[in-house]
Amino acid sequence: MTNSISEGERLIHVLTGIYAMLLGFLFIQGLVGGILGVAGLAALGGGVSGKYGLSMVAPGLVAPGAKSAGDRDKGHTN
């Protein structure tokens, strides 16, 4: 199975996830901090796994003929 996001997007998601978790859990705290921390955890998880959005939550909802970012980057065709 191919990644649904490119390498650059993976790096952005990982860095953004780490930053949001630190900001939410350590500095803001409370309800808003918890929400921000969980969102950061989701971004980090998506960046590490290479899956993000609908392809990660509900793979059946992604159109069967849709190209993933990984396929576009490598020049593959469906």
C-alpha cells in the first residue's frame, strides 16, 4: 500500500504535530490545551505512518481510482 502523503508533507505533519503537542500539553493546558495536544498527536501519527485524512480514518471512503500523493510523486499511473 502506498503512502497517501508525500515525504515533504510527512515532515511537515511530524514537526507540526510535535509543536502542537508541546504547546497544548505543556504550555496552554486545560481543555483547549488538551484539544490542541490531541490534534498534534493525530498530525504526528499521520506523518509517521504516511497516511492522513480519509485514507487513515476510513479507507473505504477514498475513491478507488484516486491517485495518492506518493503515486503522483513517483510518476505512477492507475
